[in-house]
Amino acid sequence: MLFLVRMDVRIPHDLPAAQVEDIKAREKAYSQELQRDGRWQSIWRVVGEYANYSVFDVASNDELHGLLQGLPLFPYMQIQVTPLARHPSAIA
């Protein structure tokens, strides 16, 4: 199942810098692991915002929910999920 996911990050300004850097490092490692195994198919930054659009390929809604909850930045994110289906005019 394919999903388009928009993630907007809102880190509190009073969070200690060292804690923010630790969270970002863990976030990068986690996201790259999911990219390597194929479940996080692509990630695109939104210009001028601390946000991204990503495409996930997972077996179920529950799997996607678990992956998103596992993101170290999850407590600081607003997430919008859009299920995707193949368009009839798509080539292959």
C-alpha cells in the first residue's frame, strides 16, 4: 500500500540544543534504515519550511502508523496521510 505523508516539524524553541541534535541524529538514522529496506520510498523537502513529503510502501495502515510513531521527531510533528492508488492513465 502506498501512502503520501506530509510531516511538519515544530520543535519547541526552549528544548535544549543538545537534545535537539540527539533527536535529529536518531531521526536521520531511523529514516535511512526505512529507506534502505524500501518502506520509505522517497522523501522531499518543502522549500522554505521545516516539512517534507514522503512516500511509504507498507503492508497496512497499522504498519505505517507504527513506523510514524517510531520517528524520534514524532512528538514534534503534525502529520497528514493520504492513501494512494494507481492512476488509470499511468504508464507502468
